[in-house]
Amino acid sequence: MRLTLRIWRQPDAEAPGAMRTYEVEDISPDMSFLEMLDTLNEALILQGEEPVAFDHDCREGICGACGMVINGQAHGPERTTACQLHMRHFADGDTIDVEPWRAAAFPVVRDLMVDRSAFDRIIEAGGYVTAPTGSAPEAHATPVPKPDADTAFAHAECIGCGACVAACPNGSAMLFTSAKVNHLGSLPQGAPERDTRVLDMVDQMDAEGFGGCTLAGECATACPKGIPLPSISAMNREFLRASRRR
Amino acid sequence: MADMQAYESFTTGAPLTDTKAPDGPIAERWDRRRFEAKLVNPANRRKRTVIVVGTGLAGGSAGATLAEQGYRVIQFCYQDSPRRAHSVAAQGGINAAKNYRNDGDSVHRLFYDTVKGGDFRARESNVHRLAEISTQIIDQCVAQGVPFAREYGGLLDTRSFGGVQVSRTFYARGQTGQQLLLGAYQALSRQIAAGRVEMHPRTEMLDLIVIDGYARGIVARDLLSGRIDSYFADAVVLATGGYGNVFYLSTNAKNSNATAVWRAHRRGAHFANPCFTQIHPTCIPRSGDHQSKLTLMSESLRNDGRIWVPRQAGDDRPPGRIPEDERDYYLERQYPSFGNLVPRDIASRAAKHVCDEGRGVGPGGQGVYLDFADAIARMGRAAVEERYGNLFEMYARITAEDPYTRPMRIYPAIHYTMGGLWVDYDLQTTVPGLFAIGEANFSDHGANRLGASALMQGLADGYFVLPATLGDYLARHPHQDVDPDHPAVHETVLAVTDRLYQLLSNSGDRTPDSFHRELGELLWDQCGMSRTEAGLHKALARIPQLREEFWERIRVPGSGEALNQSLEKANRIADHLELAELMCLDALHRTESCGGHFREESRTEDGEAARDDEKFSYVAAWEFTGTGRPPVLHKEALDFAYVHPTQRSYT
């Protein structure tokens, strides 16, 4: 395949950026999107140009490091991460736009890389169960009904990639935050801190400059792990419940 | 050529003994060690600083636990968030001797299986401790809210895993590593918020600071600004994972690397059993030269999938058109009692063997079928989907083939490294004050790791072992501040900046990846699934040339004072080019076959690996003497008082 790529280049957080056009040839349909970018980067290095910077690591769709807006869609046309998107989903001769996540709370670091440390701070605000090492009771002491365990798992699958924020017209982090609130809130182990968790995490989310949720639903459509949209309304209920008890 | 021979003419130094391992009955040793370990007064702990490098299962759990105990922790990871460490990608599960199934499991059986599975090249004391702690890990993770798979009654589900006959593997669909890592990451996050862990993401350790023989800090590069800084502490813990990426194509994350352990080795930490690498039998075969990494399919698939190839070489009919009697279910045929569940090394070699016979399937004949047709007929598609749904989806996405209707194609790939920094029972390396935990050390898996044991070891080391033993070291080595102007600090910083400058200033014509690929191919061919004397000589002749070429022809664009991913890569490859040489030398010197190390010259009559306990029942710990210079071999004799070494048999 031969492709025209229009890629956002920005030297660092302060400098202005712009779209630049590159041509790539001999792209195999079996390549992942990142392997296609590797091919471009190898050529750029040999031309003495700096390669396109992008975050990536496991390339198996689970670490959540990679993320870019491809033709206007977070992670591109398939519901998966950029590393698991294959070039067979594009046609020979296509022009593809590649941009970083765009959100006020995710400043661009360079090219396609952004700073997602706001997500870490939301977890630090309460996305855990206080269970110091060594203090745990026998694992079977508290049975967990399978439906609750399954609900917890469905929310725990979040990989923290940030596609939800990038896809949201408001740059909201509601889906990310609600996934953790519902994961821990569905389990008996998470119950003692249920109220403080949701209140503190939502406070932190607001403090980081993420936008508000207008239930546009773009987040759940873009989510490579299928975190369901009702996760957000469930968190809203948790938040109300906790606020009333405060 | 002269250089190569010089490197091969290593000398043997004084034997190494593990002075920390208590004696007495094996089941009491860990209790005794913990009792004999000195404690640090809780009020004094906040005055003691510990550096932890890495935030995977081992590093994340260690950082969180040490901070909970009151120590001041400075922690590093190269990723943008501690949640992304490559433990996140482990799929299958975590072993624990809970015996919830009442199927005959026990601490002793897990101990026995691990020593045997490791082909009698691991320490009994360490493995027993691991088996004891395994049960506490499950308790700890459940308390953190790790959503393990459960039965309808609300209790935890388990499954059986490659190489064992009991059901002791706990799992969270095919994302066990992710869920365990998030548990550790959340515990760590709580400590970061409390101000007890100072977290440095996007910061890579590039060297170890050793002062008067003690590990006292690290030199690290801020990957965004390029800034080089020194960090000081009372002890340094490396939780930086394995070195599988030396092979270029592996199931490791793209940025996983050996720099931290290799730099520590150059500063005096012995490197143990570098040739013990694990090839995982169930990976998705490569699709072409563009391949940047390989993707593993959890070997839990082998519980229900049947592995086969056509009986006839060159049979290129589609799998559905090959009748039952023209298929060779070669694992079931050769190993009737374990069948498709034989340990990883055996399954991998058997796959290579049938492909070498020309019976492989898929592009280039580098694959075998893993067929679920029988499983779907037996338990229905829905049950298969419930168990393996996400793995099937992943396979379909990568290959564009539907594994529900067409058998998967799989092929072995480098997955895990049993070798690593030598550590004693306390997980301390040969540099006092430097500890290594998780995959970064060599200790518990011998020559072959059993499935679902890596997560167990990482968390055992981080949550339970290190926090107990590190306190003993700190209590015995009173606090003294490091003088930031100490000549050793300056020397280490200079060594780092010089090397980066050398990489940046070279106006060569080859990219970092081109060297990495070439090194990887060489190692895969000569030091991969099977090894020969001639092949290893060949690799040992080529590696120094390649290293020389690297420093002459490398091209790294950009500057050191900014984010520069090419520079990061090149700097890691420079270390791979040294480590690869030691791996080949270790493989050459160990003329026996054991576990993942298969020397073609050492085989039984029926072609299986032949161990040589007489000559090789030891850990090979190598001491660094200079780049390309012959290292010194120190042997730690292995003693088996509880599990008698036998030829492994899975037939």
C-alpha cells in the first residue's frame, strides 16, 4: 500500500505545532498502525530528520500507552487501540490524518504524545482500597456474588489510555473516573470507602480541568475496552448518595 | 578473532555461597529468617530512603509496602504512568497453593512442581518460601479489590495450567496481570498521595552509584527534558524486569530493556544463568519483516485446545480439509499423560521440531495449529467464549482469521528470562545495598518457569519478601548521607553523559532498530530454542564485530536535551550488545541441556533434554571484568535435600 500521512508535529509543549505531510510506500495490510509509523520513522532517521514521537509499549492493547486521533477518531476506525489497529482497514492511496489527543487536561508533550498524569492524580485521590500489605483476611472469608464480581471486572478493564477524553466534545473524564468508582464500589472490599472515594475522585477530576459530561456518549463509543456508558449514570448515583450522607 | 577467543577463555573464581539462607527443616526457614532479621524502629524508618526502579508487579508492590512500613521511597519508571509496566500484559493467571479444589494441592506440591519444572536448577529454600507465600498473595489481592473470576457461589474459581495436574491458578479472565498490576498501582497511588512515595514517571535509570562498595543511588534521565540527575538512598531495589528484548522480537513491551541490570552488573553485581531464557509455545506467528513485536496467547488455551500439524510434510490443504487420520496431534502422541499441557520448553521444542521437518503451517511454515473444534463440540461455543473470548478476539484482530471456525496458528517466541542478577536468600545482589526482585533476579524458576508463576514471584518478592529482608540490611547499615560531590558520583554521571554524547555525535548511516533486528536474529538462530557449540562460537565471533559496527555506524538524530526516543533506544541496544555476548558464553559453557537451555549435543536416546547433574548442578554467576573481556565464573552449588533430581518425564 502507498499512503499519504498528515501528522501533527510539535517540538515541545510550548512551541506551536502544525500538520506535516509524508508519503509512505510498501505498507503491508498486516502491519499494525504503529508498525506503519515505525516504517516512516526509520526512513526519517536515515534522512536526518527527527522521527515522529508517540507513546507505545506493550503493543498488545493492554498497557494503554498508545493513543492518537486517526482521521478524527480516537484510536481510529476500529474499536481497539492504535497498536491493535491493522492497515488492512485502510485502502491503498488513502490520506490519513494523525493527531494527538486534544483535551485541555492532556497538554501535548511532543508530536503525538500528551501528558495524562491527571489520570494518575484522580486514582491517587481515592481509586484504591485501603488494605495495607499483610492485613488481608482469608480470600474466601467474603464470598462475592458472581454478578457483582462480573460488574467489577467489566469496569476494571479500563486501560487508562484517555480515548474517552479525546473523543468527548467537552474533554470530560467521566468514563475513566466512573470505571474505577464502579469497579471498587461493586465489591464488598470497596464498600467502607465508597462515599469518600467518589467524592474525592470527582473533586480531583474537576480540579484537573476536565470538562463536564453532557451524555454525548462519544467516550463509550471510542473506548477500546468497552466500558459501558451507564457507568457514568451509576457514578452520578453514587455521587448523589455520598453527597447526601456527607 | 583473537578477541573472541580471549572472551571465551573465562576463568573460574571462588565459589559463591548464599550466606543468608537459614538451615534446618525447609518449612521453617522463612520463619526463622524473619525472626533473625533485625528490625528498624518505626520512628526511624522515615529517615531511611529506598530507591525502587520499576513499577511492575514486583516494584509496585515493593514501593507500596515499604512506604506503608514508613520508609521514604523514591520510585522510577520509564513509562508515563506506573500503571503501564509490562506486568500488565500477563494473561493467564497466578498460582497459589490454596487447595480450594481439594485436589491434592499443598505448599509442598507447589514447591515440588516448581523445583521439578525448573529442571533442578533453582534453590530449594527460595522455592519453598515462594510456595508458602503464594496463599497470602491471593488474600492480599482480593482485599485490594482485584476482580478474580468467581463461581456462582461467590467463591474464587481456579484452573489448571501448563505443566501441573492440580487446579491452582487464579485468574481474571485473560487479564490477570492487568488486574494484579492495577491492585499494586492503586496501593502505590495511595502512598504517592500520602507523600510517602516520590514518584518519577518518564525517568529512566542509566547507572548505579556505588560508594565504598555500597549501592547508594542511581543516575537517571528525565525522558522529557533530557536532564541527567543523581538520586541518593540507603538502598537501591531493581525491579526492572527481564531481558527478553535482547532478541528484538519477543512478547516483552517494546521499551522493556536490560539497561538497569546490565549497568548494575558492570558495577559489580554478578549476573546469574543468563542463558536460561524461556520460549513460550503459544504466540501468534510473525506476519512479515515489518513485525515489531510478538503477541502471546495465554497458554491456558492449551487446557482446551489441541495442537496438531499435518502428518505429511508439505501438506498445504486448509486445516478443515485435512481428515482426522492425516493429522498428527504430536504432543498427545509423544506425552500421553500430560498431552497438550507439557511444560513450555517441551511444547516449544516439539513445535520447532515438527516445523523443521517441513510440517509447519502458515506463512513460511513457521506455525502449528491450536484447534478448538473438539472443545466447542464438547462444551459449546458459549462456554469457550466465556473462558477465552478476549484471546480469540485478539487473535482474530491480528490475523484476520476466525479461531471459532478455523484453528489458530501458533509458534514459540521469547517470553521470559529465568536468568538475571544473582541474589541471596534476602534478594540482595553481590553489591551490598543493591537488591533485585521479580524477573530482574534469577532466583526461583531454575532453568524453566512454570506457567502462572511469574506473577506469583513478582508479588511474593515485592509484598512479602523484600520488605522483611531489606529492613535487616538497613538496620545493620546505619544511615549516612551521601556527599553529592563524592568522586564516585561525578564519575558515574560522567560515564552516562559521555555515552549519550557519543551516540548523539556519531554521524553514521544505520538506525538503532537495524542493529537491534540484526542482533535479535543472530541470537534467535544461535542462542534460541536450541543451541550448538558451533552456533554459539559463531555468535560469539559476530557479536563483538556488531558492537564495533554499532559504535561506528549508529545514527541518532535530535539532541540530548529534549525528548529523544531514538536516543533512548540506541542507549538500550548498546547494553543488549554486551549482554548478548554473556548469554552466548553462558550457553556455551553449560554443555548440558536443562529446562529452556537445550544443547543439541546433550540429548537422551529419545531426543529429550539430557541434564548433567554431576557437572552442572550449580548456578553460574558471572563477574564483569570489562567490555568484551573474559568474565569470571563463580559457581553456587545447588543442593537438593527434599526434591530428588530425576530426569523430567512428562510421557
